[in-house]
Amino acid sequence: MSRWVTLDRDVLKRTPGRTGKSLALLLFGTFGAPAAWGVQFVVNYAIAADSCGKQGAPLRLLPPGYGLEPIFLYIINVAAIVVAIVAWFVSRRFERSVPHDTPTGIDAILRIVEVRTLFLARAGLINSALFLAAILFDTVYLIGVPQCSG
């Protein structure tokens, strides 16, 4: 009887919520970069579309000389890059906190909780890397192509 309780506590100590690591932080690591890319894409599109009028002519929302739209676009892109990088590091921290051995017997049954954490952490590593690449491609496009080019 005590073996079950001991094994259960050992497994639960290494999972989110038991070591001060929250499930919300794990989910941020998994979905932070895709969410950052989505916000970056929508906001960039809205600002760029609003600042360009018909047939690619710039639409002046602010008085001449202000031109703050490009600054907002760069700020949004830098913020999305930072969020994607932080999400990658959060996922990496969770991935490293789970042991990578292959238990047998009763330990394998109790390992199910750890496997969930490991899966979400690895999914976060992949998501963060792929969406960071998408954000960087969007940023390169923003820098390299003139706004309102049609």
C-alpha cells in the first residue's frame, strides 16, 4: 500500500502544479508562439490596410510628418518575436524537467501524467520554432517590401 502512495507522490512531484510550475505556463509554452503570430498577422494587416488607400496610394490617417504606422508595425513584430522566443524557452524548461527514461511495471502506469507534460513541452518546442520562423519571414517582408506597393 505504501509503495503505491510513494510512487504516486514521486510522479506528481515532477508534474506541473506540484513543483511550482503551472499548467497555464505549460500551455503558454505550447500555444504562445502561434497566438503571437496570429495577433501579429491580424494587427499588421489591419494597420497596413488602413494606411493604404485605393490603388496603393497612402491614406493619411495622421497629419503629414507623423507616419507612425511603420513604427507600430515594427513594435508588433518585435513583441511577437519576443513572445515566441520566451514560449520556446518555457517549453524547453518543461521538457528538461521530465525524466526521459522508460519505466516498467507500475512506474509505467504512473508515468502517464509525466508523458502529458513531455508531449505538451515538445509540441511547444516545435510550435515555437515554426511560428518564430513565420514571424521572422513576415518581419523580413515588412522591412524589404515598401508599404502600399500594391
